[in-house]
Amino acid sequence: MDFAEGEMQNPPSEDVEMGQDEDEEDSSSSDSDDETTRQLEAKVSGNPYDYSSHVELIRALRREGELEDVRQARERMSKFFPLTEELWLEWLTDEMKLDSGRQNRTGINQLFERAVKDYLCADVWLEYIQYCIGGMEDGLEPVRAVCEKALTAGGLHVSKGTMLWDVYREFENAVLAGMQPDPGSICTGDQEEKIQAQISRINSIFRRQLSVPLLGMDGTYLEYEEFQTGPVDATVKQVYQKACEKLDKYKPFEESLTSATAPRLQEYLAYIDYELAEDEPTRIQCIFERALQENPLVVELWTKYTHYLDTKLRIPHIVLSAHERATRNCPWAAILWQGYLLALERHRQPKEKIKEVMDTALPAGFPQASDYVSLWQTYCDYHRRRVDWTKDAESSGIDALRSTYQQAVDYCRDSLQQYFGETGDPQCTLQRTWARLEAKYNKNMGKARELWDGIMAEGHGREAQMWLEYAELERSYGDVERSRKVLQKAVSKASDWPESVCEALINFEREEGTLETYDNTVARCEAQLKRVQERRAKQAEKELVAAQAEEQKAEARKKNRAEKKSAKKQEMKQGQKRKLDNQTFVKSGDSLHTVGSSVDEEGFKVPGLPAPKTGNFKAPEEPPVKRVKGDEPEEVPFSAAWQSIHEATIPPVPSSTGDVPVHDPDRERRSVFVSNLSYSLHNPQDKMREVFSECGEVADVRLAFTSKKKFRGFCYVEFKEESAAVKALGFDHKEVEGRPLFVSPCIDKRKGDKFHGFQYATKLEKNKLFVSNLPYTVTKEALENIFKQHGPLRGVRMVTYRSGKPKGLAYVEYEDEQTASQAVLKTDGLMIGDRKIQVAVSNPPTRRGGPHGEGVDDRLSRSDNKESQYRGKGRTQLSLLPRSLHKPTTSSASTSKPPAGSNGTTADQPATSGQPTTTQEPVKQGAKRLTNADFAKMFFKK
């Protein structure tokens, strides 16, 4: 043994360990894949209508390389669902790779035939034609047959039909090229005849194609001109021109499909309506197939298509194929199964086939119990129409009808009770119909009475309408005495509408009874109605007492809340007064200063007055006041100090000379006011910088805090550039950590500035829908996906509380009114989760602020506002005018008029803190306005 052999037999220990690790990893991965496959197999077996589980199982088996298992999984899925174009091409590709020797050509051809029946897929047809061309052992005719089928199915497809026609022509051109004699040889008569026949075939395909409006047909016409040895026939030109004119009508629809995004349902519906108006059956069928290829789960589209085929086309194999595909695409839609059963009966299919469809429909999983009742009713109607009432029960089909009704009643009572927790037929529709058939056709009143006794035993004995129907059945097909007994029993049993039962019994006695029975009936009904009235009076009294008790409880709760609120407010005021009593206010010259800090009514600190600033801030000119050496700051009474502090919080009003600037307007234009932030927002300054960094560079974020350093939920964001602030206004109502962000510009409301950003509309908005009764868990993206199926959306706005929690309301805005109106019809009453939503065109009520959604600040700024119109007292209603200016003084000097240009002072006697004003009049137009400094002097006068 040489070294190499020894190394092979005794590999290094490291290689052995690595190999073992890889084997262990492969083994664990294989075990995981097997477990996943087993779980998917269990899901599919338990619920064969679970589409996603079918697809995942096929993917898993394909990864494992289990080809036979993959084939079985695909067969099982295709039994319940039509496969998409991608799934079919994947399946066909795998089968063609396995059949490299073309030994299973028949099986693959059958697989292609199944594939092209599910949807109108041009790519599948092209693959089918190419496969047939690749194996022409049986000659040219099979290939031509497949090409003709492809043209029948998709040759009218405006955008993709050209490909099918071109492939067909290229195939025939290749055949023609193969017929040409070798260079230097001469064609025989037989060869020349075959060549001319092939040229005629190609010429015919050209003419057929040029008569169909298809995109790119101008290029086809140029090819035809090159193919012709002479001029183009005038008839062909005329047909081509008509096709071009028709294509011009189709181009807007094709362009809308090209520009829209899948599934383009609204564009297809508009296209379908146009084709229905043109009334060309083949083109209508083609456009329906195109729409369904992209919207296979839209029940309304399938319903519209099958209804057209049932009423207009009426070709059995096309109609039944469409119904079968509809139920496979939307198995949850009971209306499609009902249409399928009716179509099978209409085209005289055997009862075994109809029973097979019924057995397939029952486990489909309908969303409502009433769907099962409707399906059973359709199936029972089919059996009723098959009965020959002139024959005996066994040969006429009556026994089969009774068996079907019994099976339907048992299914609704037992199976639906298990699934839905309630009887599937609450109004006993099946039993009532069955009873009428027994009484009318079979003359079997015994069975009819048995059915009605069961109906009453199921809880309908208190319903007057049921008793009246039972009595009418007895009177029509039974005997009069039994009808009287039913009505008499109804008088004592019916509680929802006893008046109708009494009236029916009295009318019955008028027509059928004697005077004695009539008198007894009247007395009996009067006594019964009297008892009913007494019961109703007692019930009304109980309800009134309960309502009064509830009202008293509500009033007590309201009073308790008011007392608590008043006590809390009084406590805050007393605590505020104690704090201010302990606060020291001093006056130094003409300025107020505080020692320590004070707290306002809301519990926030009120800063002391700042020291006078220098630079651009100039105080109003006034005579100097001499101070005696050793003077100490003078203490100010509490009331005057508090009033002065309140006035000091108001920004100074600029004087007529403009010496006192109010604020920096450039800084305001570069800032926005942000509110409705969460009090518990983590690191709000960094968060605001992060949110608004998209708008531009943030210069500063000024947060508002309480006296306890808690964030108050609003701030000011200042940018480097004014354009960034404008862009930031677009972030209004943007969601930040579950709450809508309110963004508005910094404005000075004292100057009458108003911000009209978001305004509620007060008129009918025909392109906007109001959606209510939404589940609180529904998201904006989910609503967009639901409503965008009916047309292009401009936006969706979810209505929330200030905390960000949803109200169950939303506004959906479309691009145009027509789309919105169609969406209302399609979505109103739609079930989302466990709620049935309500959709209507947005028509908001008139708001109490004017037609443009005037805000609260605008209303409070009016001069004719009354405090009773709004809750509480607005801040803008506080008196900002000193009490000394409210009314003129009653001194004798009040009649003297000050010189022009004065503001309560004489011309040569300026108003100082040491010289009080003796003449007070309201400020007149053109007079000099008082400044804050002038007001302060009035408070500090001695």
C-alpha cells in the first residue's frame, strides 16, 4: 500500500471531524425541512381551500427534489384552485425537463390544454406553440391546430395578440422556406403547387391579422407590403383602415391600462362597459378574460361575466367552463355556486354532475350561514323541477325531493349550529317551502302540519306572522276547523303583534263562522287585547322607573364631578394665595422685582420681571427722578404687584415712534409651533430634530416644561432657512409614536394674523367618501388596498383622537367624482373583520364658525361674543385695560379738554409717577397711545 492509499484509508482526524460536522448540519437541516413539509401536509389535508399552504407545500417539495410528490401536490392544488401563469410555466418546465426524450408528449400536451383553460395567458400559449413546433413527428397539422386555438383565445388581445399572430406567420414562413428547391434545381409541378398553396396560406393569415385592431399593426402592414409581389389589394386596404379606426377608439383604454398599476380593476370595468355597448361577443369575452387574469378574486367581476354568458352567449362549453373557473377562483362566494348549479340545470347536465358540484360547494367555507341556506334552496328547487307530480312518489322523484329537503334541514340545524353557533335558517325558510309543496302538490297535510309544529317548537310560537301563514295554509289546503284552531291558539301565543292575529280571527269568523262563534271570538279577542295592554303598561312603567333612576344617577354623578372640580379649584386658589402672600415684591425705581418665585393658576412658575435691557431696547423718554442716598427698594402691595406681573407677561405694544420692537419677525418666519406631543415622549428635543431634519437644518428646538420639569407636549422648532419652515407645515397631522402631530406657523394673534391651514369642509365633497363603523384595528394601508381597487386615490385620512387612538372613521378621497360614486356602491356594507362598514359621499354639517371652518381663536376675537356661547372663558376675554381707564373720573376737571397730542396729560406737564393724572377720557382717534411704561406709572403713583 502506497502513501496515497494509506491516506485515503486513514484520513486526517481534522477532515473526519469536519465531515461529521457537515453531515450533522445536513441531517438537522433535512429534519427541519421534513417537519415543515409534514406541517404543510397537515394544513392542506385539514383545509384543502388554504391557497397559501398549497403554494408553500409545492415550494418545499420542489426544494427537496421529490418530483413525484411535487406532481401530486400540484394535482391536488389544481383540483381546488386554478393555477397562475407562473405556477403553470414552472410545472410545464419541470415536466419538459424530465421528458427530454419526448416519450410523454401526450401527457405534456394534456397539461398544456389544462393550463390554457385556467386564464388567458399569452405566454403559456407561446410556450405551447414552441413545444409543438419542437416535435413535429405527427406533421404540421397539429401545430396549426394549436396556433388556431391560440388565435381564438387571444388573437383579439389588443396589446399581446400581435405576438400570437407573428408566431403563427413565422412558423408558416419557415415551412415555406423548407419547400423552396435547392439552388440550381427546377421545381416540379407538384412542388410549385405546394409552394403556391403555402403562399396563399400565409397571405390569408396576413389578411386576417390586418382585420383585427392590434397594437403594432402598422408594422404588420409594412411586412405584408414586402411579402406581396404586386400592389396591395384594395379590399385589404379598406379592411386595414377600418381596423385602424377601431384601434384609435381602443387606444385610450389601453393607455389607461398601461399607465395604471395592477390589478387595474376600474380601468378594466370601463373597458368592459365600452365593449358591452359595442356588443361584439368575441371581443367582450376577450376583455373579460383579460380582466379576470389580473383580478381573479373579484366576485362581482365573475358574476358579471357569467351573467353575460348565461343571457347572451349561451354556448354550453364556454358557459360551464366560466362557471367552473369562477367557483375555483372564489370558492367562498355562494352566489357563484348557485349560478353554477343553475347553469348545469339550464344546459341539461346529468344529476350526478349537479350532485358532485353540490358536494364540492358545501365544504367551501362560506362566510355566513345564510349563504348555505340559499345554496340548499337552489338545490332543492332543482329537485322540485325534476318531479313529475302525475306519477307515484317513487318514480316521480317526490321521494328524492323529500330526502333532499330533509338533508337540507338537518344540515342547517346541526352543522351550521356547530360552525356558527346559531341555526343557519332562523326563519325556517326550507321547512316552510317544504310544507307548502307537501300541501299543494302531494295533498299531504299530515306532513305539512308536522313541519309547522316543528317550526313553532323551534321558538317561533310568539311570532304572529308565522301563525298567520300556518292558518292560511290550513285554510287553503286543509280544513276550516283546523284553521280556526290555529288562529285561536295564535291569539293566546303571539306576543309581538297580537292585534293582527285578533283581526285575522275575527275576519275568519265573519266569513266562515256563525253568530255565536263570532260573538265568542270578539269577546275572547277583547279580553286578550286588554291583557296585552295591561302588560304593555306595566312594562312601560318599569322602563320609565328604570330611566328615571338612571337619569338620577347621571345627575348625581354630574353633580359630584362639579363639586369635586369646584373644591379642587378652590383649593388651588387658596394655595396660590398663600404662596403669593409669602412672596416679596419690591420696586426699584420704576421697575418691579420679585424675591423667590410665584406660581400661576395652572401650577406653572411665573418668572420675575427682567432687568431693563440695553442696546436696541429703548425705554420711553421721561424726566429723571432724583434718588436720595440711602433709599431702599419700596415694597408694593400684593394686588398691585400681581396686576403688574400680569401686565408684564403681555408683550409690549410698539409705540407710534417704533422705538420698542415686539419680536424678531425673521425668527418667527423660520419657526413653527408643534403641539399634541405625548407628555411621555422620550428625549423630545432629539426626536423633533429627527422628525424635521427632512425639511432642512434645525437651528433650535425650544421645549415647554412645567414647574416640575415635565414636558408640556408642545414646542417651537426653529430652522436655518425660511423655506424649511414652509416645508415643515406639510408635516401637519403626521403620526409620531401613535399621535397626530399638529404643526402651525408662529403667528401674532394680537395683530390679527390668522393661520388657515387645515380647515374642515362644510359643503358636499363629491370625490371624497366618509367611511364609518371601521374596526379599531384597521390600518391606513389596509384601507388604501381596499379602496384603490375601485379607482386612483388622492389620499386616505384616518380620524383619531388627540391621543392617536382611532375613532373608527376615515375619509377616502378619489381623483374624480365618478370613481367615488362607483366606490360607494361597491363598498357600502362591506364586511371588514367583524364589522359592516358604512360608506357615503362626504357631506359634513355646517359648523358654527362660518362657511370656511373658522377656528376658535377667530370666534373669540369677535367683539359680539358672549361667554355663554362657549365653554368657560377664553383667555382673549381678559381685561387688559387698567381700571383707572375704564370710566372717566367724576371731578370737575373732567369737562376740560386736554390739548391736542396729549393722552390724559397737559402739553407742558408730562405724566410722571409723582404727578397723577386728573383728567381721564377715552383715547380718541389720532391721539398718542399709552405705553406699558405709562400704565406702570399709574399703578405706582403715590
